[in-house]
Amino acid sequence: MKSIKELYKIGNGPSSSHTMGPKKAAEIFAEKNPNAGKYNITLYGSLAATGEGHLTDVAILDVLQPIAPTTIEWLPKTFLPFHPNAMRLEAFDTEGKTLDSWTVYSIGGGALSDGEKAVGLAAGNDREVYQMKNITEIMRWCEKTGKSYWEYVQECEGGSIWEYLDEVWQAMKTSIQRGLDAEGVLPGPLGLHRKAAGYYTKAQGYTAGLRSRGLVFAYALAVSEENAAGGIIVTAPTCGSCGVIPSVLYHLETSRDFHKPRILRALATAGLFGNVVKQNASISGAEVGCQGEIGVACAMGAAAASQLFGGSVAQIEYAAEMGLEHHLGMTCDPICGLVQIPCIERNAYAAARALDANLYASFTDGKHRVSFDRVVAVMKQTGHDLPSLYKETAEGGLAKGHDFFVENDPVC
């Protein structure tokens, strides 16, 4: 497995697969072909189907248009074999002769693949950092050594990982604070009003239990709304699910006075679980549905919370297993192709479920029948069995008949 630095990426929303990935691909191609007279970009499958709502064209044009005229072709009905998020980049000279052509896939979390190997990795992140690739193996190591998941991360990544996770945590907190201050309507035709500020204010008027849950909702909404507006967030594991882990950890930091070193260890533990899913299944909504985004984020948040509350290695694994298991089969069906409905609300709900999964696991000794690795395998198969309509095409599930959500006005 690669470094968790490739899982936690700081960048602009609204989509890691549809915004971050294509932008990175355009940057790589521009660096390779800086003297092109013209660029042509072809978007395929899911990347084309919801690209406009996710600002895919904007991300690409921001990179290439200043260099040379750029055209974008949309082929939402054409799916290339390797992954639903495919794009072909072509460079031409001033006379129209082809200089270069590159087909690349945005496979989730801002990661790219050429169909055989990962491409565009940050310097030093292209090596295999983790020799063990599933939680069962890692658990055995933890039980044998007496160490925890975050110590395994430290052993594999080295001490520099804490500086990076500190940067990630600061970006997460900033996105919460920025989202709580922002008001108004989110970009796009849905006319969706930001809710984070209102939830935060209302939560202050409730008694402790309800206030606690209301604040978790507010923090998750704050980050997800920032993402929907194209603000700077952290993929955790994706842009579409970026609100879950920050809200869980920020709430526990502010309400339970957990100090930063413990928060960073929880982030490391969460990252390890997310990395295992990325390695053995997928975190791409276009490939496996929203279970791979919100479901994985919930699992990561549950593992982080259990780590903070002193859960055993087995209890942490159980909390993560529940977080993912109870999202199995969740479709990715964004209305108008925007990361707004139902995506923002799902972040808030998954954050609450992550805390509940931790609580449930804490009442047990950690022993249970279905392992986290088993759920990951089932999630992968379930995602492959889901029709493409339910995987980020904006044509199935809640996205179908979207006009009912906008007072029978088909604005999409």
C-alpha cells in the first residue's frame, strides 16, 4: 500500500474524482506538452455524465486554456474498460498534427492510473510503504507486538508523517470554521441554502445530549458545504465524503479536550483503514457507489473515535466494520450531478453513525463474526453488481426525477 499522504489530500472541491483528478491529469499533460498549439480533451462515462456539476471542465480549462486553445468533448454513454472515470488528452501543433495522446483514469480520492499503475503521485509517495495490505494481518501484528494501529503507521511511514497529519488537521479545522461562518446559497441550479451556521446556532439552545449531536451535524455540514462551493478541504477519503472525519474529531477535541497528538494518532488510524479499502476495493463513487465514499468515511471516523476513547485493537476494528457494513449497497446518485443532494446530508448522518459505531463497539470485547476485511470484499462485489445508473451518473436513484426536488422545474 502507498502512503496515507495519498489518501489525505488538501485541495479544492467539489469532487476528488471529477475535479482533483482531472486537474492533476491536465497539469501532468501540460508539463509534458508545454508548446502545444491546441489541446483536445475527451471525457468518458461517469466523468462526462456528472462532469459539469462537479466543475470538471473548469478544473481542466484553468490549467490548459492559458497555454493553448482547449476543447472538451463529453461522451457520457461511452465507458472504457478499466474505470468509469476515463479521459483522453490530446496535444496538437499549430498545423493540427498530433503531438501526444494520453488516456488516464481518475480512480477516486484524486488518484490517477494509466490502467496499469498509479501516476502523478507526489515525490516519495510512489513507493510501497505498507507491506501488510489488510486489517487482519495488521491486527495480528498489533496483538503480537502490543502496539496499536497508529504505531504501525508510524513504523511504516516514519516520523515525518506527523508533520503531514498536522497540516491535514489544520486544513480540516479551517474548513469547519470557514463553513460555519459562511451563509447564502451554494453554486448550481438547485438553489440549496447553506445550513451549517443555522445548525450550529440552534444546537447551542439544546440540552447536552441534543447539543452534542447538533454540533456534530453542524461541523459535518460546514465542511461539506465548503466542498460543494469549491472551497479547500481534505479528501477523507474523498471530497464527497470530506465532512465526516473532521466533524467527528473536531467535536471530540472541543468537547472532550483531547490534545492534538491524540487527534493526529486518530487520524493515522483512520487513514490506515481507509487505505486498506482503497487497496483492496475502491473509494470511487463511480466504481462502487456511495458506499465507497460515505461508507468508508464512516468506518474511518468510527475507528478514529474508538482510538481516541482508548478502544482495544479489536474494538477499533469492530467499530470500523460496523461503520462500513451498515452503508453496504448505498448508491451514488447526485441530483444534477452536484455534490449537494443527497451528499451533504449524508456526511452529517454518517458522522453521527461513526460515533454510534464507536459507542456500540465500546460495550463489547471486540469479538464479532464478520471482519472488516470481509465487509471490504463484499463492498467491492456489491459495487460491481450495482448498475451504472446508481454509480454517479445522475440518471438513477434519487437523481432520477430530480425535477421533483426543484418544484417540477427541470433545471438540471
